[in-house]
Amino acid sequence: MRGLRLFVRPIEAADHAALAAFFTKQDDARPAVPACGLLGKLLGDIVAVMAIEITDDALRVEDLTVARELRRKWIGRVMMRELEQLAVKMDRRRIVVEHAGDAQEFFRRVGFQSEGERWVRVVP
């Protein structure tokens, strides 16, 4: 893992089958493959998927799934950094997470502030 670079790109229509297989392997009960988002690959294998929604003033993270065997390896942080760069390019100044669930500590560590149920990070 050390020295490998995570390749992050937007989800494309051709990724549907590979994403469905990734979610099945992760035992993720996701009803459908996200229409909009980012995927992260290591050595050609999908290891992370971030479902997002683009609003008028922010990017909203609907879900972030990292392969179980690769959690706590900074992959989620890299995905959030890529999302921040995307927000800057799209002239959005906030990244919002509506329901953090069990990931509240992760979002706090990557710079989000709690606003009740909602977590917000201001993009510089």
C-alpha cells in the first residue's frame, strides 16, 4: 500500500457493473449505483466510491464507501481532498454531509464542523 497512488475520477456510465460488484463485495445494502460521484482505484481495482449531489451553493456527500480491508489507510481523506478540489473548480464554497451516521469522527478529523445532524466544511 505504501507508495501507491490513489487514482480518483468521476463515475461514468460504463462503471455500473464494476461498482455493483464493489458494493456487493463490501456487503453494502445500496439500492443503486450512484449517478453522480467519484471513484478511487488502486492498481486498477475500485477501492472507494463517493456519491455526491451538486447543489447551487455546495457539494453534498451522500455516501462514502471505502473497501473494508483498506479502511484507516487515508483513502477517505484523499477522496475528500479530491472533492474539495472539485468544489473549488465548480465555485462551490461548502461541502455538506446530511447524515454522518457512524462516520462523525472521520468528518471531524477532515475539517467538518457539526451543525446539529448536518456536517459542513467551508472550502478555502
